[in-house]
Amino acid sequence: LLSLFAAGFTWMLVQSRGSALRLAQEKAADLRRAEAETQRLALIARLTSNVAVIADAHWRIEWVNESFNRVFGYTFAEVRGRRPGEFLAGPESDAQMAKRIEDACDRGEPFQGEVLSYAKSGEKRWMHLEIQPLKDAGGQVTGFISIQADITERKRIQAEIARKEALFRLIFERAPVGISWMRNRQGETRIVNPTHERITSVPAAKAHDSENYFAVTPPEDGARQKALLDRLYRGEIKEFSLEKRYRHPDGQIVWAAMSTALFPDPVTGAPLEVTTLVDITALKHAQENTERKEQQLRFVFEALPIGISWRRVRPDGTHLRFINEAHLRICGLSREE
């Protein structure tokens, strides 16, 4: 019995030793894999252009990558043990954004957002921030890792685009000339400014349908405009101009000098129809008054029983002469003579 017990105990020890060796080998292999993975992750974190920060549960910095120094100008020795908000925040940083970050971290939740930070030199740096909490097996937060992408240049471009758009909109909205921008002849997309609305009496909400403009245009003016549009879209002409009328709901007639041309869309290449309108109603009224007065004066000039001859010598030596019928009759001369 003792021999059997000793043999069984020896067999158990051999099996246990084998299991322990296999387990040790597996653990060693896992450790080597973990070390290799850690080295790869460390290499990625070191070489990536994004800023990487690891902090403890109280947001005291434990590690930063090389991009942190490149973007913000601080070395690891200068920031180790410090909280990022102590030295990265500046006078224009958003306090509400900082509060949102703090609340998310207190709840142990991830966070994403855009923050304005300041480099060591005082230069502003816009960063897209992503924070992930690090938790232990029990779910307790043990630290945080943040990845930040430098979006300063993107923000600058966005601000420049917004500035130019605001300037364009100011000019477009305040221009004393009516402007219409249409993507194609069907008017699927049309943008008009307030002056265009005032001249045509067609509100911007109805600008998408070109027939709304022809409905307030006298038929003869509309026919001329459509004929010119046909030639424009066939490529026979590059642009056209004409004088036309718009009949307002109150019966008022507004005269406009219209100019229309096609331009290629810089993105799609599709034709863009751009039209400008200048209100020439006052000019037309002045012309009508001038013509009416000229007709009246001509009537008086011709009807007078007194012969009148009016002559002016031009700078080139030629003569300009007006003679009424009474003058010809008294002199017995023809107009040609």
C-alpha cells in the first residue's frame, strides 16, 4: 500500500510539474506577446502626429508622447504630475467646455469635443479632444488617456471661409442691383437678393419657378427674353442684355435693364445662370418726359407762322441747321436747298 501510495504521489507530482511547466510557458508566451504589443503601441504613440496623454484618476499627467512637446512646446519633465488644465487653458478657452469635460470624467464616461488650448509660447492651438477613462476589473476609474488632433489650420480655414461668406452675403444682400443665381434653366436652385425681389415683385420663396417671373412680365417682353435665353443655352451667344418691364400687383410698371450670362459651376461644371437687374424706371420716365417735351417744342417750331432758322457750327467746321416750314415758305426754298 505504501509503495502504491508513493507511486501515485510521484505520478501526481510529475503531472503537476508538467502542468506547471506548460502553464509557465503559456504565461511566458503571453507576457512576451504583451510586451511586444506594448512596444508596438508605444512606438505608434511616439510617432503619431496626434498628441497622446496618460493621466491618473486625478488627472495628474503620468506620460505624454513626443507630439505633445511638438504641439505645445512643453517637455515631459515640465508637465509630469501637473493637470493639463493648469497650463493649457488660456484667456479665450471655453469655461463651459472645461465644465463638460470635468463632468464626463467625474461620471467615468468618454468625451469628444473641440477645445482651444495655448502652447508654451502663448500661441493658440485648436485641438479635437477625445478622452477615454481607464478602469480596473471592478469598474473603478484608475486614470485617463486623451488623444488630441491639432485642427488649428482647419479652424483658420473655416474662419476665413466664414469671413468671406459673410462679406459676400453683405454685398449680395445690400447691393443696389438685383442679382439672381440659378443652377439651371429649370430654376431648381435659385438665389435672389432683396433688390431683385423689389424690382420684380416676386418673393424669394417663389424664385424657384421661372414662370412666376414671366407671369409679371408683359408678353412681348417675355417673348424677347425667352428667345434670347434659347440662343444663350444653344451656345450662340455668351450673354445678352435687354430692357424689360415688370408689372407689380398694385399696377405699377417697373423698368429694368437685364443682363444674363452663363458661368460654369467650379465644382460640377454645370451651367450657372447669373442675372443682374438695374431699376431704370426713373430714367425711362425722364426719357419719356424729354421725348414729350421735344415733341411739343417741335410742334410749336413747325406751327409758328414766323420763319425760324437755327444754325450751329460744329468743331469740324460743318454746320447743323434746323429750319421750320414758315422759313422755307417765306424764302421760297426747299429744305434740301
